[in-house]
Amino acid sequence: FTTSGATFVCMGLVKSNTMSFSRVIPVLAWSSVGASLIVLFGAIDIKVGGLLMLCAVGFFDFSGATNFKSIKVMMPTLLALGIMLLGLGMIKESSYTLNENEQIKQIFQFCANQPFLMFLIGALITFIVQTSSVPAAIAIILNMSGLISFDEALVVIFGADFGYGLGLYYHALHLDNKNKRIALCSALVKFSGVIILYGIFLLQPASFVWQLSQTSDSNSVALNIYLVVLAIQATGALLISLMSDRVVKFLN
């Protein structure tokens, strides 16, 4: 569920000569699209799903079903997904108390008039936690709590993806040549998606998916924010995939 995981896997594949650098570019590009699913989990009510998965793990363990090889192999995945979904659900539920805190209200009221600060907040959080999914989920939560508007949530998300690209670039500086190219390729995917869509957002804020924000249903708005996250990842992935030959030459 993270682009970093796919990046490190690709590093191992290239270093072991299992795949060439040009062959792993599509994997690097489109892994961010798959990783964006975790943001979707934050946009919908997934706490019940997490509880059901944990119940299934407990039932299988108590009943002795783990003696079957297929179930035993499946147990760690069910446990990990169950904990992740339960944690996201708990974070989402507790977020509604944020709008009762006057200090937090004042911070976001000040930042609302400073789009660059909202962008910087997203980038800074991502640089610290090393995943853009967390700031995106936080943006959805803050929007549903009424602390930030739809447009402000989008600015946080753009900043989050840009910050993730900066993190990948920083790590690339400390790697050898082969691994450096892979990390920089992942960074290019993030940068290109943010630059293109943020540019469109600044020039035409009412265009395509942003028109979907004209709804009062908080769950619909949260889903629309996820669509923007998905669009950023898909745009970067598509651009890098189409220009893979030039990307290889540039990084070489």
C-alpha cells in the first residue's frame, strides 16, 4: 500500500538482474495508483470491515483452521488489513472532535488565507511520515470536520505528493547509481502528476473533477477528494509510461 515498498522491490529486481531498469518503469509509475487505494479507505466507512477481518483471524485461530495451509498463509494478510482498516476508522471517528478545539480552528483559519502554507503543511507531513496517503486521509478528515474547504483539502494533497517526491529525491542522493535511478524515477512520477494537475487547478479551479465538490454530502465530497488523489497518481504514471525511453536516457 505504499510507493516506497514498490520502489524498494524494484531496486532488488534490478540489482539482481531479474529485470532491467526500462522494464521496471511501468511498475514504478503505476504502483502509486494502487497505493492511492488507502486514501479511498479513509473516504468510506471501513471500520466494520476491519473488525470483521480481525474476527475472522480470531475465529480461524480458535477453531484450529490454521492447520490448513491455505488459511495459514492468508492469516497474516487478514490481520494486517484488519488492523489497518480499524486504525483508519478510529482516526476518522475521532477527527470530528477537531472542530471543537479553538487553537486548531485558529491555525487552519490563518492557513486558509495562505494557500502556500496549506501546500507546505501537506509536504512537511509527508516528508516526516514518508507516505502521501496519510496527509491525504488527514485532508479528507479535516474537510469532513468542517475545518478546511474542498479546495484547501486539494492544496494539502498536492503538497503531500510533492513532499513525497522530495523525500524520494533526498533518499536517492544516498544510493548507488542503479538504485538512484529507480528512486528518481518514482520522484518524477510524483512531481509530474502534481505539476500538471496543480497547474490546471490554479488556472481552471472549476474544471473537470472539481465540479463534483458542489454537494452537501460529506461522504460524496470525501470520495471526490479521493478521485483527485487518484487523478494525480494516474497522470504522473501515464506521462512517465509514455515517455519511458526519454526518462531512461535522462536518468542515465
